[in-house]
Amino acid sequence: MEPALAITVGILVAGGSYLMMSSNLIRFLFGLTIISNAANLAIFAAGRMTFGDPALVAEGAKTPPEGVANALPQALILTAIVIGFGLLVFTLSLVLRAYAEFGTADSAGMREAEPRNEPEPETAFGEAR
Amino acid sequence: MLLAAPILLPLTSAVVLFLLRRSPWHKLLSLISAGLSVAIGLVILFNAAADGPQVAQMGGWAAPYGITLVADTLSGAMVTIAGLAAFTALMYAVIEVDDETNALGFHALAHAMTGGVCGAFLTGDIFNLYVWFEVMLISSFGLLVIGGGRRQIDGAMKYVALNLVGTIAFLTGVGLLYGTAGSLNMADLSLKLAGRMGETAVLGSAGLLLFAFAAKAALFPVFFWLPASYHTPAVATSALFSALLTKVGVYSILRVFTLIFEPGTPAVEGVLLFACAITIALGAMGAASAGELRRIFSFHIVSQIGVMMLGLALGSKLAMAGAVFYFFHHIPAMMGLILLGGLVARECGSERLDRIGGLWAAGPWLGVLFLIPMLSLIGVPPLSGFWAKFFMIRASFEAEHYIVGGLILMASVLTFFYLGRVFVAAFWQPRPGADVAEITPVYPHRLLVAPILVLASVTLGISLSPEAFFQIADRAATELLDPLPYIRAVLPQGEPS
């Protein structure tokens, strides 16, 4: 089971990295989503792949029965998915807003905060020089 | 309960302030809450300094199964500084940020961010650290774009993109760590990973975490989001970010790479030393070539992050203590300078060096106030920056890394050059397009000047009694380098089977 999962994670990371190298923000975002899912899969694999029973504690008992699966990685992934989803929604709306403001989703066209013709300090002194 | 207070208070305040965001009282409430955080932070600091690491197990689940909050001297000091930073930045924001932006929840976001930052400082659980990073990130995204124009959206895009990549690296690193050691509690991990630094999985996760924290701290080669975004939001936001965000990255590296991973791993130290040296040089050169106030300050922050990170890269006790002392010096001085830059920009209507000027005639007291953080950041004795740089340079010379020590000195010379130029431009150069006779004395609102006075007095306080602050830093460094009391405080029964 582990090798198959490892190869899947590898393919996802490779595809995601390729998409993230694009200057198109939508492609970048898709790449990011793919890689964050690869990270979740990696955590899942880190919890060891076993054929276990659901981690349920019987009524009245204090400990789960023998042979249950490790529930902690699933809890971690669940947290990570929720956080990742929130971040994705925020970033998507940010890209949408950037598209509305700049008329392009290409990061090379966004030079508002760091303009090409940034004032150079040498010319910045004006009359004092 | 006391240990949870620095997290619960800002988060509760965030909810309350969001509900009351249209009320005229919410700014006062916000300031009271931030002021209270300083007091709580001081109590935690004194408890930790007097009795050693303080521990609280959340929900009654004993470590390593539950989430543990731990406050040693470093955490206590950082929580106090975070409270002070929030208090001063929000006081400035009362006048600076307009009601329209406040109605969107500016104060609520600032408090949520402070809560996330304090959580990161206090947690003793590596996955919980990831969660607090996210709380801090998502609130900082909000603060960065709130009421935003094109510039803010552009800056935020780069900030968000790089930080998300760092986040994924962090998460994967934590996953690998769990797969190797089967634990997430940092003290427990420390015991389980002792002597296993050579294993591929451990080194791999160390590399991923190092990348994630370096991206958060703005270290070379992943620093470019900082000068792309810090000059775009409100001045109060810039000041708050400069004080807290990058420092969380530095703090996490100091904590994780002394506690979980054994300090002194040649691979980690070599990479860090190289990255620090380049960061110091590139930051200083970037600042020297920028032509806008907050752009210059942003590059200056990058350069100083390189110096702080040397604490771990050099690894000696003096270097660690110097790095912690650097926090004490850098945060108030840098915030003070950014807020003063904000005042200059308010008076002159621009942040560009060629469009400001004439302020000496309008308000010489402003110039004198400007000199305090400026000379401190340059490192002029006897101000706090002199001591901070003295410790770091001495530590690098003792470790026989003369090039790095020389770089800190060179960066200080460059700092004198570019901050001096800011001073000359703002105060001595005649204001372009304005007649000298037209310039009227400036009387900024009291609430704009008060936070600057608070920060300047902190800087002067450190300058006058560096020994007291160095003792705290020294204690923090001792605890970092000998984590046994920390581990014993978290796991009194020793390692669970």
C-alpha cells in the first residue's frame, strides 16, 4: 500500500510544482491545491497503512478494542483540510479581486506595489543636491 | 489558566470587537484589551523567570496526549513584547484608520492576529504551532487587504502566495515527524529523536520546517514577499507586522531547532549561516537602493532578520542570548521608526524621498524623536542597538566567523547611510514645491505621538540598563540550550512507554 501512495504523492507534487511555476495566478492556485492534498496524503501515510477497525470506543469502555486504526493522522488531516479550504477560498477571492483591479490574472502584470520606474534614491533628493 | 490568557483574551476581544465594530467605544475597548495583554505577559515572564518553565495541560489531558502550553523565559518575554506591539500599533491606528475600515473589522483582525502570535509563542505541540501559524496568517491576510486599493491587492498577492507555500512545507514536515517519532508534543519529540539526527526522515522534516520558518522570517532566498507587501497597508499594520510576523518565524526556528532537533547539526548550521550572511548583505543593499520610506524600512527588517537568525547559526550561548536581546532592541525601535515615518508621510503627503522635506522648520521635536530609533537601529552607543550588535559581533568573532561579524559591521555602516538619508530628506531638505514661509508648525494628534513616545522610552530604557535585559536574554538562552528543565516540566513522569 505504501509504495502506491508514495508514488501518488510524488506525481501530485510534481504536477503541482509544474503548475505553480506558471505566472498565471489561477494555474498557481490549482498547483497549490494539488500540493496541499499531496501533503495530506503524506500525513495519512505517516500514520502507517494498516487494515484496522474504525477507532470507536464501545459504550461503557474506556479504551478502544484491539486492532483499531490510528485515528490521529485522520484528525490532523481533517484540521489541515479545513484550514487549507479556508485559505483557498480567501486566495481565490483575492485573485478575483486582483483580476478586477488589474484586468489580468498574470502576476507579471501586477507591478503596482513595486513599480518598474521606482523612484531611485539618487534622484530622490531633488533640490538638496 | 494564566498561560491560556494571552491567547484567549485577544481571541475573545476579536469576537467582541467584531460585533461592536460600528460602536464608537470599540477602539477604547481594543486598547484596554491590548494593554491588559502586556500586564498578563509580564506576570507570565516573571513567573517563568523565577520558577522555571510554566506548564498548562489543556482540557486535563496529560502530555504527550493533550495539547500543552509552556511558558519559559523566552515565551514569556515574547508574549509581553507582542502585547506591547499590539497596544502601540492599535493606539496609532485609532487616528490613522478611518471608520469605514474599522467597520470592516480592523481591530478584530488585529486582535485575532495577536492571539495567533501568542499561541505560537506558548504552545508546546508542533501541530498546534501549525494551527496558530494559520490563525496568524489568515488574520494578517485580512489586515493586509482591508480597505485595499490596487497597491494593497498587489502586495497581498505576493505575500499570500509565498506564505501558502511555506505553510504546506510546514504541514508536510510535521507529518514526517509524526511518522518517524509517533508524537507531536515537542518535549516528547525531543526525547524520542535524541541521537537520531542522522536519519533521512528526521533530516528531511528538519529541512522542510527550516524552509517554512525561514519563509515566515523572511530569510534569503525566500524573503522577497516582505519588501513587496509591507509598505502597502496602513502604517499601524506595517508596524504591527514588522514587530510580530517575522519574529514568530525566528522564534519558531530557535525553539524547534534547539528542542526537537539537536542544536549543532552541521548541515542545518551551515545552511543557516550562509543564508544569514546573504540576508544581511542583500537587505542592507536593498534598503540603500530604495526610494520610499517604508520600502527602505522593509529592506532594513530583512537585513536585521539575518542578524537575529545568526543566534542559531552560530549556536553558542552568547549568540542565542544576543538574538533574544536583539528581539528586545529591534521590535520597539523598528516600530517607532515606522510610526514616525507614518507621521512624516502624513505631514508631507508622500512617502517618496523626493517629495518630503522641510520638517525641521515645522517641528524640530519630531526630528529629535526620529533620531532615537534611528541611531539605535544604526547601533550608536549607548543606545540599545549598540549592545545588540555588540553581542552578535562578539559571538561571531568568538566562533571565528570573521566574515559574518564584518558583514554586520558593514550593514551598520550602510544603515547609517540609508537611514541618515531618510533623516536628511525628511528634515533638512526643503520640501519640493513648497515655500519655506508656507511651512507651518506640525501638531499631530496626541494619540499618534503617544505610541511613539512609549516605544522611544522602551528603547531608552533598554539603552540605560542593558544589563537587566541581557540577564533575561541570557536566561532564555540557557533554557534553550539545556532543554531538560523544559522537558521535565512538560513530562514529569518521564517518557511514556
